Amino acid sequence: MWKVQLFKLNYDAQESEAVKDVVDSGWITMGEKTKEFESKFSNMLGNNIYATAVSSGTASLHMALLGLGIGSGDEVIIPALTFVADINVVKMVGATPVLADCSSYSNWNISAETIKTQITPKTKAVVVVHYGGYPCEMDKIVTLCKRRGLYLIEDVAHAPDAKYKGKACGTFGDYGCFSFFTNKNLSVGEGGMLITKNKQLAKRAREFRSHGMSALTLDRHRGRAISYNVSNVGLNYRIDEMRSAIGLVQLKKLKDANRKRGYLVDRYIKKLSSIKEISIPFQNIKNIEPVYHIFPILLSPNIDRVWLINRLKRVGIQSSIHYPIFKEFTAFKDLNLNSAPIAEDIARRELTLPLYPTMSFSDIDYISDSLSKILEKEVV
Ligand SMILES: Cc1ncc(COP(=O)(O)O)c(C=O)c1O
């Protein structure tokens, strides 16, 4: 149906073989592959990092809030422009979400300045999201959180291996939460990783992941344990061996795939910069090494976004929106969420164009030329 779809998996025979090997091994629940995935993933990010592979990015965010003891009576500052998982988990633990606005129209991430205005005596934590794979200005955010005694959680769903001042995103705060959902830079279908440098927080993460049990099924299978203790309450947020095996293959491909995304974005910028009805955020930001998870553009206010999406669809180009604002969802109508004017305006005008590492320059040229023609109303 699509000439260029929004996202395509960067898979080949290696992923299939990895799954087959696991199935053939006879051990499919969390075990050695998961350990290897955790170890290689944390090595990519730096030294002395504890990584806990889990069933989704949302699970990792939920575990981070639980691990920090956040609950009823606490406020958690989250970006106004992000995926619904960030607000859902805050609500799920009984805390109150408070929204921080985007830094500006050219940098859609939250900043120390936009966080600071939302801090109250009840604020317990800040969740930052490295939107689109573009790192937030972490040194100022870390300083602010330290000074005000706030926990810092990084939602790194868009940014595996992105860096701020040479340091990996996810390693700045108390917990870093990664997603390996299908459309992510590292995709296993459903999966995630919770990382921390704090041994105690890592221990809690392990407990939450697997019912608070002191021994895994694998330990009992191998005869390393006969029974187990339940040291704390927990959930079942485990990943399985098939997904960890895919994760290992995807991890090997990640740096190269992220680099290719960068070349494609450069091409987009070159092709689109002359179209006056659109602007491209996150250009010329200092100190960052982005990983280009999505390619968002901002339409000028006179463009009807639904009209444009439908016109693009007619010529076989899939597009999307990142993100609708929370206030418009039924679940959050009675929350009385604070306003975030820049994020709300961006949310109404943002359009996401296709981006994935196996795309070609001619795909980009086709999208850019189509967009240009449509906006000149040549294609009806
Ligand atoms: C910014 C952000 N946070 C959290 C998530 C949740 O991750 P998952 O779908 O793995 O639960 C996603 C993506 O789906 C996301 O884009």
C-alpha cells in the first residue's frame, strides 16, 4: 500500500537465526541470552552500569518510579510533548503529573528553565525524554535536580547510544529507561531496559522484574537453587530469550544504523530547507550526538495537517504525529493539567516523515519533492 512507509525493520537472516537458535536450545524464558544482552548493552553505555532487561519501555518507567518510592502525594514533572506512557506510569503509581514545556520552537526537549517553573514543595522527581533521539541539555538539568533534591529519570526510548557532552543518555540520572518496541532504533518487538549506576536501585529493579524472588527459574533448572525467598513485592516484567537474542543482533547493528539515520536526516534537511511552509527542529544544537529516532517537522499555522497527511497518503507516503497532547485524551480530561503553550502549539502542527536506516536517498528525494509539490498545491 505504501510507497514509503513510516518505519521498516532493520532485520535480516541474523534475527531469524538468533530466534531459531534459542528455540532449538530448549530454553526460552529469561536466561543466559538475557544476561549477555544486559551486559553488552550496559558496556555500550559506559562503566559500572547495572542493566535489567524487561518486557517493555513502559515496564522500565513503572519500575523506576516504584524503585524510587514515588507515589500518592508526590508530583512528577514530565514533558508536555511525549508519549502517553510517561503520564500513565505517573498516574499508575498514584502520583500527580505536572507538565514542563518545550525549551523553544527549535529545541522541543524540556530544559532546566521549563522544569524549574513547575517545581513545588511536592515535586519528587523529573522525567526527561530525549525527544526524537536528540539529547536534552543534561548538565543544567542534573544540576537543578541535585540542587532541589529531585530524583531524575531519563526516558531514553528514542535515544539508545545518543550522547550529551560525550556521555551516554540514560546514565545521567537515577534510572534510565529504554524501549525496544518495534519502531525503535533497537527493536525486538516488545522489550526494554532499566539501567542505573546505583547498586541498591538495581537490586530493587531486579526484584520488581520477577516477583521479588531471590532465584530465577533458570537457577532452579540448573540446580543452583532449590527454593527461593520473596524479599520484596514484585511484578512479572521479564523479557524472554527470543527477544534478548534479537536484541543482541540489533545491538551489533545499532551504531551503523544510527549513523545511516543521520545521513538520511542530512539529506532531508538539504532537500526541505527551501520549503517555506515547514521548519525543522533540533538543528545546530551544541554538545549533542543525536541518534535520529524520528524525523519531525513543524508545519506553518496556515497548513491543514489532516489535509496534508491525506495528500501524502495519496502518493503513497505514510506520516504520523508525535504527539497528540494529553489534555485531549479522555483519561486525562479531569486531571486539570497545567498548560504548556509551546508544546501544545507544536503538537497541533507537528508532522513525522518516514525515517529508518534502510531507506534510500531516493526515498527522501521522493518524499521531499512530493511535499514540495503538494504544498504548492500542484498535486490535488
Ligand atoms: C518516549 C517514549 N516513552 C516510552 C515509550 C514506551 O515504550 P514501550 O512501547 O516499549 O512500552 C515509548 C514508545 O513506545 C516512547 O516513545
